[in-house]
Amino acid sequence: MSEENRVDRVVHLATKLAELVADLTEEEFGAAWESGVPNQILTAIQDPEERNNFDKFTDYLLAKKSRLRFLAAVRQAIQRAYPIRIEKEGRTRMVSVGEFQWFDDAVMFFDGEKPYEGMIGKYDGSEISFGVAARYVAAGEPVGPNDIEFIPLEQTRAKLAELVEASAAARRAPLQRLDDLLAGKDNVEANYQALLREYPWSLGLRWRLVERHEQLDGRNIPDFTGLRADRNVHDIIEVKPPFMPLFRENGEFRAEFNAAWNQCERYLDFVDREADYLRRQKELYFENARCYLIAGYRLTPDQLVKIRRKERMNPRIEVQTFEDIRLFMENTLKFVESRRPE
């Protein structure tokens, strides 16, 4: 086949492919995406592995100039055409759909000053939420839904009103207080419980109400119970001092961590077995409850990996370190300040 005929055939097939893609439903296009077709097309245009065949990267750029130029033009066309420009209250924002989509019934997007950058948003057809990093992720570990807490704008407006209206110094007072406790290596559990009790938003905005020391029975007394904002059911929150050692020198969990984990399992077992009693006598509504164990500070990446592995064995227990608490507080304050009227 001559060079001219090959080019004509590519143009014909590309035109036909464009027509077929345009006619696909959202479900069909999603299935085509999952099959890996887009990656096949990009690799056919230019396989990035070919760069290894050149001693100099400049020789690679020169040899593949037309293909790489085409990919650069596609990138530029996407950045120009698809992000949505929003002008509001004297500010310009760019809204772009993200490549990672964790929810079948919602779309995730970026909202920032530049395309495909900024805060992570989620829209489920009824409300907009914005993601706040909820816990530290070790380098190389994938980011998942449990690592980001989505804050519904309408549901949390009243909850955060006090922060919005406060002065910058007052807003940051609880974060400064936590920093002072950690810098002083304060290991008195009650001091951290008092801070979290006074500023319950620092525990997370997934709960409409956080209450201190809800006694389940004579033996089971968690530090906090949280009433979920979305389902009107309760979770359990247990706090341990940040400098309580969690790992032995050989990398295995210490007895203190195992005791705390077993305590969480005991709480969950109790609320499962006594759900009717707790609902009637305590007005506590436990349905597939989760237990959030707050413990540890400045753990190594290897230690975090071992904790995440432990969590996978019982997905109803989630460990949050004091770095996670601090990270959530910091990012929540940034979120409030970014949405605060000038």
C-alpha cells in the first residue's frame, strides 16, 4: 500500500471512529474506556517506552516530533475547550472533571484557578461537596475514598458558620492548641479529649453531632459517639494519647495497639448485639457502625502500610493518627477561608 493510500485509510478510519464514538451512550463509552481502548490509541500514536531506545532525550524528541506535537496539541485543545470558566463575586474559577471517579452515582471534579487543578468536588445530582484530605497517605500508596472527607456545602454551612465569622486568630486557635500539645510531647489523653470535645468539627464533618462519653453499658464506654449527617446513625470514636507506642522494634504491633484495636472490636460487637436495647434505652442508633481509632503520631511509611493492611482485615475500624487530625483541621480551615467572603 502506498504512503498516500495509508494516509487516506487512516483519515477514513479516524472519521468513522469519531462517528461511532459520538453515538455511544455514557454507559457504552464508560465500557469502552474500561476496556483500555483510549490507552491503545495513545500508545499507537506514540509509545512512551520508545524513549528508552535513544541515548539522548533530545534525539528522541527530534525523531518523534510530529507525534509528540500532536499529543501536545491534543492536551492544549482539552485544556482550552473542556474546563468550565465560572465568573462569580469577582473571582474566576475553572471547573474540570477529574480522571479518577470513585462513585457510580456522582461525578468528581476539580475547582480551582487553573484547569484540572484545585479542590476536589463531588456532585451527586442533589448537592455539591468538596473534598478535604482526612488522613496522611504514605508515598507510593494510592489515594482512596477513605482518605478524603467530602464536605456538603449546605449541610455544613451552619456547622462551620462560627469558623467563617471568627477572626483568623480565633479560627486557628484549636490548631495552635494541638500543635502546642504535640510540640510539648504531651501524652495525657484527657488533654486531647478536651480539645476534641471543645472543637468537635476537628474530628470530621461526617457527623452532625459528636457527644462525649456515651456510656453503652458498665463496661463499654467509648470516648465519643458521632451521629452521621447522611444516615442518622451512630459511629464510635476512641482516642488514645499520640505518643502511646504502637510498634515494637521488630516492626510488629505492640500490646498497647492490639489492646486498643480489640477494644474497638468489642465496641462494635456490643452495638451489633444490643442494637435494640441501645435504641430504646439510650436513643443511640447503631446500624453497621464504624469505629474510628485516633492514635499514633509521626509513624513511618512502613508502619502506616501495616495499619492499612490491618484495616483491610476489618473495614469497620479506621485508624486516624494525630497527623491525620491535624491535616484535616488545617485543610478544613483552608476550605473555610477559601469560601469566606472577602
